[in-house]
Amino acid sequence: MSDERIKLRIDLKSGTLELDCLPDDFDNAIQKTRELAASLQFGEKGIGEGLPDSRSDSAASKSPSEPAPTVKTRERGRASGAKPSTGRPGRIGSFDPIRDLLDEDQHKAIHAFMREKAPLDQEDQVLVAAHKGEQLLKRQGFSYNELYTLLWRAGVDPLPKAIDVVIQRLIQDQKMDRGEDGYFVKFLGHSRVEKELPASARD
């Protein structure tokens, strides 16, 4: 029999168990250590994790997987809370045609008026559509979506990608303004449509 002894130190998070025995007594000593750990409420999992090989394997398998649930949870949160993007108001991505804004006769009238005035730039296109829209619907003030619809029904193609930017330029030029019911054409805007369009050769 060899005098060599087996010494084992087990770290169980809240304490330490030390095993010192002869090789022939190792299995019996391990069993007694398990029983002692169980009586101290360390549990068998602690013993398994305390052994050198088990502890190393456990640490290796746990470390890479621990961040994963956090990442997956965040992705699920975004997916469940996500809503279909409708685009920023005033941009073409938000345009949802209001098909009953104009009846068939009004549709023909605004389409013919747009062809008659033949606006070349986006500012004039918006002015013509809003000017005729006010006449046909007998009201002032249109939302972005209503203005997009008037342009669409008037046959403007392509539609402005950013009608909010176009309107801001018209507001700066004193041709449009914003009221309680939306954006409306001012005196200078009506004058531009009625007297200056279609543009003459000198313009």
C-alpha cells in the first residue's frame, strides 16, 4: 500500500470542505463528504461543482450562455412592442389616400385645373391643389394627408417626398399659413395661382 494520500479542497460558495485520505479510501470518503454536504444544505449540485473537473466544465458551459437570455429578452421586447412604421407626418411614407375626399366631378375638375395651370415646381403644385381644393370643398385648411390626396387626384406625379418642407417654404413666402383646421392658402398664394400661372416664357 502506498503512503501517498489524496487531498481535495472543495469550495461550496459559502464554505470549504477539505478531504484528506488514502487512495483506497477515496470512494468512501467522497460518499461521506456528500452526506456531510447534504446535512449542511449544500446539496449535491454543490459537490459536483466543487470537484475540479466538474467545476471547470460548469464554468465553461455557463459563462457564454449567461448573457444570451438578456439579449433574447430585449429582442423579444422590441418585436412585441414594434408597430408598423407609417412614416413621419408630412412625408410621402405617411401618405394614406383619402379616396372619398373628392367625388368624381371634383376629381375631374381638379385634374383639369392642374393641367391648365401647369405648375412646374412643387411649391406651385401644392398651391394649385390647395387653391382648387378650397374652391371645390368650400373650406379652408387641409392636413398633410389631405393635401397629398389633392395632389394625387390632380394627377401630380411624382408626389413631393416631403410636403411639410414644401409648405414651410410657402409659409416663409407668405403664400400659405397654418390655422386651426390645417394649412390654407393666403392672398399671395391665390394671386400666384390666378394671375401668374401658367408661367410665361419670361418667368
